Amino acid sequence: MRYPGQQYGKVAINSMNELVKEFKGIFDPPSPEVEILERLDPHRLPQHIAVIMDGNGRWAEQRHLPRMEGHRAGIAAVRAIVETAARLSIPVLTLYAFSAENWKRPRSEVSQLMRLLKEYIRKELPTIQKNNIRFQTIGRVDVLPSSVRRELKIAEEETQGNGGTRMVIALNYSGRLELVDAFNRLLKDAATYPVDEEDIEKSLYTKGLPEPDLLIRTSGEMRVSNFLLWQIAYAEIYVTEVLWPDFRAGHLLEAIVEFQRRDRRYGGIHFASLQST
Ligand code: FPP
């Protein structure tokens, strides 16, 4: 189905027909995925989807495999979700790949995860490039092994002119440390007192990106795990029991359908209720 350099998501999706056409050859009728696609409103797609990819270990455990096999299988899910987000022309997709707390894992798991990340970038860069995806990282990336930093730098530099989906990988990331870094930046830049929300936003790793409007967590845990603490203030949270290595395009589409079903009030009240008061 996929090959390096394959092209998708070239046009902005303006109608249901365009949406179904974008997925032609991937999902063809009759299929449950086409039914989900037909329930999507192309005019109300999320602007930023953030994902807590969880459950790799449990996936491997269920199969009596080493944990690493779960992470390896998780790469297929990463590919599918990046491809789907690009096909839908979702402006930003942020994936939580390695938290600042993940250093507590066995040294061999950490080093294999780093290796997997390098392999992924090397293998996928042509496809990322061809599909106009811009690659970016957030987190305290400067302390990652130099060989990883090298691959990340190449991917960031080679894709910096791309205007399609922004693929953001959170690495050695912690929401609290991001705020610590932001406050220190403000102090260093001698920000004028009092600072406001905009000052803080401009000092975050996600400067310039829209806030996530949809936060997806796989494998059923009801936690935000120190992810994008400032940015998810108004995000719709969608938790699925599906383990990350099993998560595919159809699951992402289902999450978006559910997102579109929600009534987002941002602390206000719904328009219909306003008319009846
Ligand atoms: C959580 O599962 C997953 C991670 C900590 C790592 C996620 C990494 C990948 C999917 C591969 C590399 C990523 C990219 C973007 C190329 P867990 O191990 O905590 O699972 P468990 O809770 O079932 O033990």
C-alpha cells in the first residue's frame, strides 16, 4: 500500500467528495472506514491533533514478546497516523514519543527507542519530504544522544520550507519543564512585568502553533501524563482502549467524528441556549 516517496494530501479538503477521493485506493466502499469518512465534516477538522501513544508494552506482553517489539510495531501506527493527518490536511500533529520521565526505563529500552527513532527518520524522510510535511521536535532535545540529534536536525532542516502538515515529535518532553523553560526565557529576556498569556505562549516550545483541539490517548488510561499542560486547556480529550500498535487510520477518523460531535463552549454556553434565555 505504501512506498517511499508516495504522495498524499496534496489539496486542502473542501468537500465530502474530495475527502473520499483523497482516500481512494486506501479505503474503498463498502468499508467501515468509508462510512466513518462520510460522517466527517471537512469544514470542521481539528487544527492540531496531539497524541499520547500508549500501550506498546502491553501489546508486546499480550503476545509474549519483548517490550521492544511493541515499540517496533508502534512505528507502523505512527506511519498510518502521519499519512492520514496529511491526507486530511490537518495543520499540526504532535506525537508524544519520549517523555522526560522515560529515562527511568531500563537503559537497553531507552537506547533501543533512540535507535528506532533514528531508523524511522532515515527511512521516512523521503515520504515526509514528498508530502510537504514539516518535521519539528519539542522538548529538551539538546541532551539526546548526538547521533539522534544529527538525524533530527537533518529532518528539520530539509523540511523547513514545507507548508503541509506540521509533524511535531515530543522528545525528552515534560509539560512542567516546558513551563520552567518558558519562565526562565521570560526572566532572561527581562520581560516587562506583569507578563500575560501571550508572553507565556510565545516562550513555549510550541510558539506559533495552534493549540491542540483534540488530544487522543490510546490504551485506556485517563491521564494527561505531563503532556502539553498549558496548551490543552480547551482540548477535547478522546481516550480509546485500542493499544497504540493497533491504532490505524480508521481509529483516527473515529476520534475526529467524536470530536465533531462534541459541543465546544470554552466556558460559555451553547448558542441555542443563549437564544432561549
Ligand atoms: C508508550 O508505550 C510508548 C512509548 C513510551 C514510546 C513511543 C514510541 C514509539 C511509538 C516509537 C518511536 C516514535 C516515533 C515518533 C518514530 P509503553 O511502553 O508505555 O506501553 P505500556 O504502558 O503498555 O507499557
